[in-house]
Amino acid sequence: MTVKEHFESRDWERITALPMLVGVAVTAADPSGLWGAIKESAAMASELRRAKANPEDNDLIAAVVAAYDSADERQVVTEILRAEVRNRRPPEIVEDIVAEVERLMLLATVKLPEEAPGFGRWLIEIARQVAEAATEGGFLGFGGEQVSAEERATLDRLALAIRVGRA
């Protein structure tokens, strides 16, 4: 049985979107303008490339990363991301994504208990990389802070949601 076959279709699509969703949650926690969003998106893509090159012997990570090789699966992820942010305020986006991370990590823990902890650590690493990608505050690149209080709070909430999945 492949990793994908452990899940219902809708859940697999959502699990495939998790690397992007955790990044969107951090971005929504403290939006940093166009340049910041570009840097944060690049951080998400960089983590996917890194995981593709070295999936850390984790079949769930490898299967999720492999899904991004398919144009059809990338389109599904794009649609999920659009649905998460369309006509919504940033705090609502963060709330819903954290709840979805918790739900899907619980499911992954039940279906793939050996793979879920490593997958969760990977998601937190993606979120951390996104948080560190753009300086928040300041003026013209001067001043500001690497990770804002709002981003730290969202990282903590995501980590808690993922740990709940491991319990």
C-alpha cells in the first residue's frame, strides 16, 4: 500500500497542501508586503526542493514532495490555498490552518505512526524558514525584527497542533 492509499482522496489533497498551508499561516500572522511575501514563498519552495533532494528516510515527506511533480496535484494545492485565503482576514486564515494542521496530524498519526513525527518536524521547519525569510517592521530594510511576535505565536500554535498529532 502506498502512502497516498492510506488516506481518503480529500484528506490526501489536504496533507499534500500542508507544507504550503503552514507557510501561509505564518505569512498571514504578520503580513509583510509584496517583497516579504515573495521571500516567504521562496522559503517554502526552497524547503520543498531540499526535502526532494533528501526526504530524511520519511515516506510521508517523500510522497508529499513527489506530489508536487504532478501538475494536477499542484493545481489542487493551488485551489486549496485560494480557498483558504479568499475573502478572509489574516486572523481567520491562521485559525483555520492551525485547526486543519491539528486534524491532519492526528489523522497522519493514526494512519502512519512511524512517519508522522518526522513529517510534523518538517512542517515546523518550513514554518520557521518562512518566518525567518523576511524582516518584519523597520524601514527600507533597516531595523525591524527577523521573526515578529505574531509569527512566533503562530509558530508556537503550529507546534502545539503538531504535538497534539503525536500524542
